[in-house]
Amino acid sequence: MKISSSPTSLLSSFDESPSLLLQEAASIGMWEYNVCESKLYWSVGTKNIHGVPLEYEPTVAEGVCFYKEGNHREKLQRDFNNAIIHGKKFDGHYIIITASSEEKWVRSVGVPVFEKGKCIKLYGVFQDIDFQKKAQLALKQKEQKFRKTFINAPNGVALISMEGEWIQINPQISKIFGYTVDEINRLRISELNYPGDIDINVILKEKLLSGDIENYQAERRFVHKTGKTVWTVLSVSLVKPEMSEPGYYICQVTDITSLKDANHRIENLLSKTEGQNEKLLNFKHIVSHNLRSHTSNLDMLLTFLKQDIPRVEESSVFQMLMSAFGNLEETIKNLSEVSSFDNVTAEDFVEINVIEIIDKTLTSLNTLFHKVGGTVTVDISAELNVMAIPEYLRSIFLNILSNTITYRRENESLKVTISSTQDDDYTIIHFTDNGLGIDLDLHGNKIFGLYKTFHRNESSRGLGLYIVKNQIEALGGCVKVVSTVGEGSTFKIYLKR
């Protein structure tokens, strides 16, 4: 190709023509490199893109230095050399660093001109594509992020066509339904429906397409490849590009089969528990009514026997019979006490002044404390109130104070201190004594068990602390104990504030 114009003629025609306004508007410039004279020419638009003044006259070396060091500069040099040596056109995207140190994406197009087998000129277009390129990169990053989220999501995610066919699925979909990706792609989602359930496509088309709802979420049953039922929470949204027909559904599938199975087991357990509670309630009625009736009859018969045969009391067999009857009567009484804990409700609770309950309890135990020479110190505010059931609270205090008398040290005067503290949730009543104490290392895990005793005392029945624990728990609280053998114990009664 023969070039008859001067090296600057092409650029001059560009700069002086009306196309200059179009170049500026489109952020496009022209460039030309005269190989023979080693001169580089930039149009006004090219200079503006580089951020240099209009009087700036670049050299090739300077022009190359505008390209970001590294891959972009190396690529430009490679493309430039290939054009001159091999006559290859280039059209590439590069990052330049403008005169104001701003990074900018540009497009540079270069066309070589050869004469007699030798390159004499390169000319081309220079375009600012920074906005478009960054938008493309941002979109690409979002797509990559979405793809990564889509693939690695802990739940099943699928894109489904309007006809109910899979467009794309993540690995979890395959795992939930038990099919390989290839197998599941040959199925429609409707083919996985549980027999008899409404087709999901019908629901989606009726509600989502009509605009009645923006998304759909419900528990749905599907059939696993093995035939077992898969319980899921299915969430579906309709993707509809602006100003066009609906495109596809995006579905999220959460497998809740294990949760359903656990709930089913809990329901069965509750059902069994209700049955057992019913039996326990019946047992309570037997204890409170039937057994008492039988013991009353037996007591009456023994009385008749003593009246009819006065000398029968001298018989050792009769004495053993009376002893056995006494044990039976005590056992029935104990069982009656244990079975007396009914379920309580909020309506059963009333506001109780703690000091009033303590005073009433001490009044009933006054003779016993006087007999053993014991003293009780009460360090509780007269205004301290709690929400509880009066009968339960008095029973709790009575059992604990009775224990301080039963398990006192014979060689030391009994001293009991009753005090209180509070935390965010509880009012705590402390009963501290200087009695025998309990070996918690040996008995700590059974201290509140039924019929558990820890000292050789003829009056110990092993019921008091069991009743205390159950009554406190019925009030929504708990009991804790701190004890040292030979020094005494502190029982802490936690009552809901």
C-alpha cells in the first residue's frame, strides 16, 4: 500500500474535521506512528484520555510508560512489535496510568501500513472504555460470587424453567433426592412429587404468575430415589426480567426430614408420657383411696380382735402383726405425701411475705427447738415477698428446719441462721446450721433421692429432702446444698423473683 500523504496529514484531517466533536463525545482519539521518523502523534481526544495538555508531544517510550507496569505494558509492547515486524493488526484492552495518576481502562486498535515489505506506519484508534470495562468486571465478579454461592450453598438451589424442567442445579439438590446430576436432569420436578400431593407447578402458575404472591414457601414432600419420603421447606421466587415475559423460577430446597423424624419421635414420647402420667394419676387415687380403705378395715379388725380376745396382745405373733401394720400405714402415708404434687399453673401462685411463712413455721416447731436448746436467727427484710404457693413454701421451710433438729450434733447447741440474697432471676433463702453435715463426695448425687438417708437416725424416713426438691421445682426454682461433715450445712432455696 502506497502512502502519499505526509505523516501528519491523517491526524490533521481528523483534528480539523467535524468528527472531532464526535471523538470527544465518545471519548475516542486517534494515534499515528511514523516508523521511519520514529515519531508518535496523538489527536486531541487521545491526549484528553491520557490527561495531558494539548501542546504535549509524546515519544514512543513515553507513550509506552503510560501503560500500567506489568502485564498491560508487556502486552502493549508485544502487540506493537508484532504489528511492525509481522504486520499483525491488534485490538486490545489495557490499563493506563494517566498524567493525574488515575488508573483507566482503554481500548487501543492498531493497523500497520507496509510498503515494499517493510512497515512504514502504524495508525489506529484510542478509546476510553473505563466505565464499561469496570461495569463488566463488576458483573463478572457478581456472577462468580453467585456461582460460588450457588454451588456451595448448604441447601439445594435450582433454576427451573416455566415448563418445570431443570435449568441448573447445585450439588445439594442431587444429594437431597439421591440422584446423580445426569439422572436428575432427565426428570421434571413434578416427577419427584409425593403421590397425591398437589403438583408444585400448578401452585406456582396460579399464584406467582397471577401476581397474587411474590414468592412461595411451604413444607413439601418429595420422593427420594430409594422410595423414602423426603420432607423439605421449598422456597420459590419468579425471575422476571423487566419489560419481558417471566423467565424462570429460582427454588431453594431445605431438607428437614431429620427434623420431622425427631418431631415424630418427640410426639410419640409425649404420647407415651401422657399415658404414663395417667397411670401415675390412677396410682395416686389408689394410694389415697383404695389403700387407705384397706388399712382402715385392717385397723378396725385388729381393734375388734383386741376387744374379743384381750389376751391376744400378749402374743408375740400379734405384736409382730401390729408392728407390720404400723409399717404399712407409715409407708402408705409416705406414698401419699410423694404423690401429692399436682401440676401447678400460674393461677396457683400468690405473693407471699417470706417472714410471715418463717414465723408460722417456727411457731409450729417452737417446742422442738426449745427441747433441744436450739436457736434460730432470722436475717431477712420484713418487706421481702416472693411469688409461690403458700402450702408448698411452708412445707419446704418445715422440712429443712426439721432436718436441722434431726441432724444436730449432740454435744453442741444447735444454731440456725436464715438469711436471703438476690440475683437477676431468683430470691435465694439460705438455711445455715452447725449440725452433723453431709459427705457430698459420697452422697452428693443422691442427696435429694427418695428414701435416701445419710445418718443413723431412727426418725429418718428419707422423704424430707425429696419433697423439698419436688416442691421447689414445682415453683420454678431449685435447691442447692453446701456442707462439711462435722461443721454443718447450708441449704439454698432458689425462688423465682
